Amino acid sequence: MAMWDKIKDQAKTFQQSQGTRGASGPGQTPQGHQGGRPGSSSGGSKAQLMGLFKSQLASVKTELKSGAYRDASMAMCALVAAADGQVEPAERQRVEELIVSNEVLQNFPAEQLRQRFNQHVDKLLANFELGRSEALQVIAKAAKKPAEARAVVQTGMVIAGADGVFEPSEQYVIREACTALGVSPSEFGI
């Protein structure tokens, strides 16, 4: 739990460093999410954190239309899904649904996203090391634009945290992606 608090602080700091661009736009207030389970404060903080990453992504949505961001974020999602070396069909489907319903990724046709995500997952399942190095090469192509590089990491964080559990193996692959992108993992609390 302490790690989530740390990430929350990092996310706030990151948001402040980004300035207020898009931060006070409509639909950014998390009021709609308050009706859940009142007793689960840790779940709430994780949900708030994911909400924060999502709103940060939404605030730069107009900048995230390049093929490099699309391909890198799909490689990132595949790495997160296969971080523990396996991907159950149900997990693959769940991540696919998260991808196609993600507001920022709706800049791209769902079929393109599914195809790229599944290609990476298939490669990772066939040969994890080879698939991982290929995915990291694709991710590294987004390093040229800092906004895109950070968005790729945030996309990975949102997918990793969607089930409420941030596995060590998921943290590890996201740290590797940070290295490939030239972004400091500490910026995201990992």
C-alpha cells in the first residue's frame, strides 16, 4: 500500500510539473467514481491513481496520434499482460477490452490496436526473451517525443493497475520500458 501512496505522490508531482494544461477541463472531476465501496480506502486510492494517470493521458490526447505511440503502447500492454510469462485467454481478452475502451487509444481503429497487441503477445508466448526484446525495440521508438514516451509508460501503468494488483513482474517490465524510453522510473514511483 505504501508503494501506491508513493506513486500517488509521484503522479501529483508529475501533474504539477506538466503545468495545468488540460487539467481543469470538463469531465476531469472524479465525482462519478465515489459511489463504490466506501470501506475500501486502498482500492479507492488505487482507483484514484489510475484515474489520475488516465486524466493525464486525456490531457495530452491530441498529441498522441502517431504510429510510434500506438505501436509502443501496444507493445507495452503486451509486456504487462505477459509479464509473468503467461497470458490466459481471459486475461488477453480483458486487456484487449481495456485497450479498445481507453479514451486516448480511441484515436486509433480498434482493429489496429488488437492486431498489434496480439502480435506481441503471441511472440512473447512463443519465446519470451525474443518477444521482450522486440517489444522493447518498438517501445524505444516513442522516445523521440517526451510526451509520447511518458504516455506509453502511463498506458502500461493503467493496464497493470486495472485489476487492483501491481505485480512485481509488471513493475519490472515497466521499468525496462522506462529505460528504453529514457524516462526515469522514479517519476512513476517504480
